[in-house]
Amino acid sequence: MKEPVALAVDLGGTWLRAAGVDAARTVMHEYVVSVGERRGTEQVRAILREAVGHVRECLRSSGRRIAVAGLSVPGLVDSERGLIRFAANLGVSDLPVADLVQGLLGAPVIVENDVRAATWGEWRWGAGEGADPFVYLNAGTGIAVGLMWGGRLLRGVGGAAGEIGHMPVVADGDPCRCGGRGCLETVAGGWGIAARAVRLAAAAGMPLPEGAAAREVCEVAARGHPVAAQVVRDAGDALGRAAIMLTRLVNPERIVLGGGLFAPGSPLVEAVRQCVEAHPLRDVPPPEVVVGRLGIRAGLLGAACLALEMLAA
């Protein structure tokens, strides 16, 4: 008889991934869909139903039993109640995702913040394996940090540990999706990079295509567009300073970089590495800075790992 599998979901601000994952880390029937403009509680509820329903039917048709589900979701998360309390980049508040998925599968469900799920995945199955303390710095649509300390994920009193994307870094800066101003995400998050580049390039008479994404801004910057290049430098500097702050605060053995903005070849990877190495504290060795091994599946595999370990407990 085939081993049972976990149905894992990674819901982000840009993409949703869902798949079956077994204890051998085999990914089955992966389903990927753009979140796009599907924001708000009802839209997110609908896209989750679609993805979970699709993978559920694929797994059942191949004779695999879904024993458990793991959900990696953005924002402030109440893991005990299986609730997305607030996700600024999705426009979602108080969404009971565990109940929704359990109703579709009839299996136990574990819910974790997406960056903490990816942190667990990289610590157990990826580039952070064996490191303690260990910091996972994720930069994609938004920015957040996961922290392993003494073999445990730190969540904070209200489940908001690691939300450094909403740490103010520019006095009276640009409005942030969280309702604040001048947050780190407005300078170095994917949506912030894109918005700044389009606005500043238009003001300088060197417009970029309306709706240009952060990836396109980095590509144009590499081709010599001066405004785009400055925006990317600003993002790298802000992320580097955030990494130094984490280094001073935690003194980690390793910092693993994950998320779309730290994809292979990204100038932001080297910007963070150089910044950390350029600011040592006397004779304290700086942490190793590496790119995550699980790539775009970090949240998915982290959710699966958490679910399978819950099943085995």
C-alpha cells in the first residue's frame, strides 16, 4: 500500500502553490496559479478551494491517501486557531483557512506563517540544516524573517515575530500596504521596488512600462537605466542593513536568503552578503550568508514538513 501524503499549500502575495508531498520529499501533482489581483477574503477563499480541490482529486486518482494538510500563508497567523488574522498584501482579515481546508479534505490541518514555514523547511531539509541560531530572510512581494532558536521556531506573543517588512526605515516615507509609512517593504519589497521605480523614472523623464514588476526593474537596471539602478541599490542597501540588524540582535550561525528577490543572479544577494561582511563586530565572525536550497518551493516543502512531523508525533 502506498504511503500517505501531506497536501501542502503555499499561499503568497503573487503565486499559490499546492501539491502532495510524502516523507521522501517527493512532490506530486504540483498546481501553481497566479494570485494576481485576486485579493480580499472571498477571492482568497475561492482560489484556495480551487487549488486544494484540484490536488485532492489528482492524489485520489493516483491512489494516494491524504493523511494531513499543511498550509503556508502570509501575514499575521494564529496557528492554534488556523486563522489568517491579517495579510496586508492579500487584503485578508480573519480568514479561517484551517476550517476551510479541513472541510474539503476531512484530514487534520496545520497552519503556519509562510516565512516561518519556509524557515522550518530550510532548517530541516535545506540550506539551514544544522545551524542554530539560524535566520531566514525572505524578500519577495513582502519582506519577513524566520528565526530558529534552540531548535524552535520563534512566533512571538501575537504571532507577529519577524514582520520586519513593516519596520519603519524612512521618516515620512511612502505609504505602505499595512497602513504605515516608510516601511522596509516600500523600499525593498517587490511591490515597493516596482512602485518607486515607475514613479521616479516617470518624474525623471525616463519612464518604465506601467505595471513593471520588480524583476523587470532589476533587468532594466542591469542594462543601465539610471533610475532603476538607483532603486535597486537602495533596496540592496536597505536589505543589507536589515541583515546587519539581525546579525547584531541574534548573532546567528547562518543567514539563508529566500524569496523571489533573492533568486539566482539577483544583485540583491551580493548586496546583502557584502553588507554583512563589511560590518564585522570586532573579533566576532560574521554569519555565513547563503541562498536557500529549496528555492521557490521553500514554503510548500516547509508546510509539508511541519504537517508530516505533526502526523508522526
